[in-house]
Amino acid sequence: MARLDELLGPFDTLQYCPHGPDGGCDCRKPAPGMVKAACAELDVDPSRCVVVGDIGADVDAAAAAGAAGIMVPTPVTRKPEVDAAPHVAPTLTAAVDDVLGGTW
Ligand SMILES: [Zn+2]
């Protein structure tokens, strides 16, 4: 986590799921646990949060937590997941612009 924060941060919160897909935990996306934990750490209501991700599980986790989701597809994002996303932006910068501009 320190290395991640050093390379890409600083972050106000970092969440990760250490469990496998069969772990049955509440933190592995599309479960809402990581979104809820981040909101709790930041003391913000999920309804006031936006989760930006590149796979369907990201936006599904957002919805399960009560947050909004924006998909920014990458070359590995599957088309059906893009088609099912509530909002799609071409880049992270565009996603931020959409949020700040209220166009999402
Ligand atoms: Zn987990």
C-alpha cells in the first residue's frame, strides 16, 4: 500500500480485497464492501460518490453501495459490460469533467 501510494498517490483512502472469487466476502466487486468502506473512511454518504472503473464489476459495486458508477473502458473491457454501464466516458479526465460539469 505504501508503494502504491508512493507511485500513484497520495490517496485519502485505499481499499483492496485480499480474497479469491470463491471467498464469499463482501469486499470483492461487484459486492459493495470496498465502496462502503471507502465512504466510511472518508465520512461521506455513498449517494454523493462516484466510482470510476473499467469493468462491469466496478460499476455494479458502485450501484450496490448506492453510489454512481462511470465506466472508462480499456482495451480489455468487454463490450457487453460497456453497453450495460449506466454512464461511459472515454477517458478518466472526461469522466471527471462529466462529474464536475453535472453531465453524467
Ligand atoms: Zn474480499
